[in-house]
Amino acid sequence: MTPQPTDLLFHPGTYDPTHFDPETRRLLRATINWFEARGKGRLLGDYHAKVFYQDFLDFQAREGLFATFLTPRRDATGPDQRWDTGRIAALSEILGFYGLNYWYPWQVTILGLGPVWQSDNAEARARAAVALAAGSAGAFGLSEKEHGADVYSSDMVLTADGNGGHTASGSKYYIGNGNCANIVSVFGRIAGVEGADQYVFFYADSAHPAYRVVKNTVPSQMYVAEFELTDYPVAAADILHTGAEAFSAALNTVNIGKFNLCFGGIGMATHSLYEAITHVHNRILYGNPVTDFPHVRREFTDAYTRLLAMRLFSDRAVDYFRSADSEDRRYLLFNPITKMKVTTEAQRAITLLADITAAKGFETDSYLAAAKVDVDGLPKLEGTVAVNLALIAKFMPAYLFAPAELPAIPTRLDAADDEFLFRQGPARGLSKVRFQDWRAVYARFAGLPNVALFAEQAEALTLLLAEAAPDKDQQGDLDFGLAVAELFTLIVYGELILEQAEVLQLDEDVVNQVFDVLVRDFTAAAVELHSKASATPDQQRLALAAIRRPQTDPARTEKIWNQVLGLSGAYEMEWEPSDG
């Protein structure tokens, strides 16, 4: 059955992912019911009072939520445990829907587990599996106050204790769950060792007396800790990785964890859309519903269309993530795009909704008031937008100019364990990753005017890179490079949107409207590239040649607007749910 576009939006009352196994469906429904039973008053009251989310951690412990979703099969302590990116994404969206503060402890648990599940230390893995089963959360002890996430400069130092082990001393900063996690993966270096051999990841526990929580570094429900270790004993059984493997474990963990940011943003934007359209459509100004104003309709339509695009790209990226192996690492491009592009799109959608709702979006009883503040954090987690754009640019030559014959990736709804994520290997060789011909799916949708216009823009970028390629100085100019990478990102974004639209047999008017947005975004990014101080005359000319005006259709616009309008009253979280 072909889904309606609004069916792509999470709805607590109707959500029933039948492709998941019974236990997964039970846990997802239990999570929804737990939030709904607390009500919006408690949700927002705790947010504004900065109440630590211990009740949520207690809930997940009782249900075995983290243990079931985050224990790979090889380390399972109970049935239904596996690392299944599909259901991890589903839970990430649900938690984001109810607020970033509930998504966050889940996210940093994933990060904390990354070095453990990648380790060959069976004893440490078993210890983590038992801790998860007992309800523990995880933490990722990588960043430091003076060095950030610069793994080359760690001040967490391990010193030999003379008995075959080490003691660790130093501090870590900005560590989510650092106050309560029994599974803390800590990155450091071994004293007296030079080069890559000095690096180490070890297992720590916040309950140990040599582990001291200094403070919460943020004014929030979230506990983002500064902690100190003083002569913390590190036995051989606590060592997760050493040398270059420790370095790769850090980067590969971020590869695993950053993927979930997009679904947290999708959840936040979805809840914000329900609240905004319900409020605005039922508000009368000058004798008319506010939704009668053309600019309001346009901004709502844009926010809704961007949200659908986020959903389409991210759902398709799941398939590449789950199908990855040592020979097919296409996910390494799509992954930073989910992190960089989808989270910034969540920002844009929520900003549009905040502009429309105006004063209501500042009130204490508004979910949007919290979302518009918290969503700004998503693009900055697990590497800034600039860091991820620079990473994306590494794939550009192979993607645009060297397509390969590769197997089509199926839709992955199976209950499989995505174990390859914990044996990704060395974090290098990105320029060798190959991709299918991106033009093929654009050609299949060439009958849609805005897809055809966008394909022309994509060709304009390839022409610019072929005829006026950045010179040596420009290649070292990060500001110029990021502008080019932004244009490239849009091409990849559009490709996976079309692939998922094809899978779903999505309404062509919706696809055309999504590409109305992408054509405008490409034009804006091309103008930005033209304005760069280092852009040559040829580059300026070719950048302007990419400018297009999207094809407009009043009937299509009205159709999409009516989909948005149909969401008014579709969902509103009860303030104080009744006992019945």
C-alpha cells in the first residue's frame, strides 16, 4: 500500500511499526506510553526546572530498553538483543520527539559502548553486557577541557604501577552520563611512549572511589560532566584498545554514534510541527485564521517539505548503513550527511515554525520553546558542521567523476545484527570508496520539472570542477572548500531522497515540491560560492550558471498545504493525563 506523505511522520497514537519483532514493538510502545502518561506539564516542567532525568533512566532499566537495543548478539545476555540500526533509529526519533534531554543519555550510551563492542577484550565486553542488563548507562570519555576532541593531545595519562597494570590520572570534560555511567570508555595515553603506540582506550566506572565527578558543565536537565581520575587502577582486563587501534576506535565510534543525530532532529521537528499548526490554525487575527496569510502558508509548507526530505534521506541511509561491509563503505559518505545536513535542516524547519508561532514559541507550556533552543546543539555534536563538510568533500571526486558498477542496496527491515559496525577497521582510505552512478536515479525522475532543474544544477557543479578546478591555494582555503562541499552535499542528499521516494512510490507532487526546496537551496549556495573572495572569474561565472528558479504550480502548492493543514489537531500531548 502506497503511504500518504503524512504517514511518514511519527504519531504517538497511531505508531505501529509492523516490520519489527514483537519485543521491539513492545519496547517502542512502552516508551511512548511512559512519556504520554507523564504528560506535557511534567515534560516541560522538568525541562525548565532542569530536573535530572533519573526517572527515565529508571524506566529504561526496568524495561531493559538499552540492554535490548544496544547489546550485539555475540555479547547478548538475553533474547531479542542485537545491534539493529533500524530500531535504534526508531527509538532515537521517539526520544527526540519528547525532547533532546531524553535522547541525549541514549546517544551518549551508544558512544560509550562503541569502543567496548569494537574491542577483542571478551572480559570487558561481558562486563559491559552485564552492566547494561542491570540498567546502566554508558559514557564516552574522549574530550578534554583544554583539547576538546583532539585525540593527539590527551592529558589523561596512564603510568605503569610496577605490577603489570597502570594507574590513570587526568580529567575529561563535556562527558554525557559522566555522573552515573558504569560503562565509561576513557581515551588516554601511556606515559613514556611515543607515537601512535601511546594511545589507549580503557574501561572505567563512575562508581569507583578514584573517579570524581567535578560538576555539570551545562545548565540543563542533561548531565554533561567534568570528571577526574586520580590514580585510577587500570588492569589488563580494563584495556579496550591500544596504539593505532585506539585512534581508529575513537573515529569509528563517532561514525556509529553520529548517525542517530538525524533521527533525534526529525523527532523534534515533527513534534514542533504538530504543536505549531494546531496553535496557529486555531488562532484568529483580524477576523481570519492566521493560516489564511500567504507567508504563513509558505513557511509551514517549507517546514513540512523539509521534514519529509529529512525523513526520506535518513530512512534510505539506514539501508546503506546496515548493508555495509569491508567492500562497500558508501555509508561513510551518507553518515556525515545525516549528521551535518539533516540536523541543520531540523534547525531550519524549527526556525520556520518558531517564526510563525511568534510569541507562543516563547511560553513555558510550549514544546517549541524548548525545541528551538535545543535543536541548535545537534549540528555541533560529534563534530561541527564544518568538520563534517570537510569529511564529505573527501568523497567528491570518486562520487561525481568515477562511478562504479555496484549492487543495488535493498530496503533493510530484517531483524539482523549490524555487527560490521564494530569491525570497520582503520579509519582511512576514504578516497578509495566508490559509488553508483548518481545520474541514474535523477534520470528516472527527469519528468518532474524541479528534479530536472536540480539535475542541471548538479551538472553545473561538475562542469565548474572540471573546467575551473580549485587551485593549490584554494584547496588549502577551508572557507572556499566548504562552499563547494555544501553544493556537493545537496547532490548526494537529493539522490537518496529520490531512491527512497522510488521505494515508497511516493506522490510525485510531493517529490516535485521537495525539489522546489532543493533548487532554491542550490541557488543560494551557488551565490555564496560566487561571493567567496578567492573565487576566480571562471568560477564566479560557472557558479552563477547554476542558478535556477524552481517551477511553481499553484495546484501542487495547494495540495501540499492541505496536507499540512490536515495535521491541525492531529496530535496534542495531554497536559495532565487522566488516570483512566
